[in-house]
Amino acid sequence: MREGPAVDLRFKIAGRISRPVHEVFEAVADPDQLSQYFTTGGAKGRLVTGATVSWDFADFPGAFPVEVVEVEQDRRIVLRWEAADGAQSTTDEPVAGASYSTTVTMEFEALGEDRTLVTIAEQGWRPTAEGQEASYGNCQGWTQMLCCLKAWIEHGINLRAGFFA
């Protein structure tokens, strides 16, 4: 059987938010604010370089450790967390060495005084069917996060409230 070229599983999404860049950045970096619209089970720990914080979600119960690789105030946040692609062998046993991390990069760009472009990219899944499925799920999750951030910070609406439970 001939193998095809290696697949680089990654995605990038972006959206504009009608608030100053500092306000948008703080809505992500501050765990109290993040818990208002995204981490339905709560966020613990501010996003600062070198920290490990935890995020909990109603749709995926149980706190997730999130390693904060880099923070550049009002410009960039880089995170690493477990890929959780659920890779299984044909015997339903976990695949040896299946645990690995992906990298999330969030960029914040001021578009004038009262508008911010937020870009979120994630990469690093293994080129498997499980990795592909996990990347699609995370792309959906980050798209929801960006929509929820916009609704929360611009209008005070929590889109995730009651959505999953």
C-alpha cells in the first residue's frame, strides 16, 4: 500500500471585536472574565508566561491543564495542552505514547482605537484519523470561543450558558 504525503493538521480562525485591544486581551488572560463566557466550569490561573492554569468545560467535564508558553501583553498568547485525540489500537487499548500536546497561538491586533482583530491558530496533531477528528473539534471550540468572546465583551451576553447542560 502506498502512503500519501504527510498531512499537517492545523487551522487558523479570526474575527473582529469592537473593543480596544487591551480590553479584549484581558477578557482572555483574566480567569474571572474567561469563566464568564468560555470555560463554563471555570478557569483557574491568569495566563502569564510559564504558568500552568486549568480550564473546565461543561461539554468536556474535568479540568484541563493548560501550559502558558508565552504571553506578550495585548499582542500574543501561546498555549500548549494535551491533544486528547483518543487514539486507540485495534484491541481498544490506548496507543503507546498516545499522549502529546498541540500548540495554540492567539494574536491580538489593534484596528484603530476601538476594534481588535483576534486570530487563533492551533497545530500539532498527529496525521491520523483521530488527530484529524480532534483538530476539527478544537476548530469548532475555538470558533465558539471567539463568537462567545464577541457576544460577551460587546453585549454582555453569555452564549454558552445552558448550551451544553
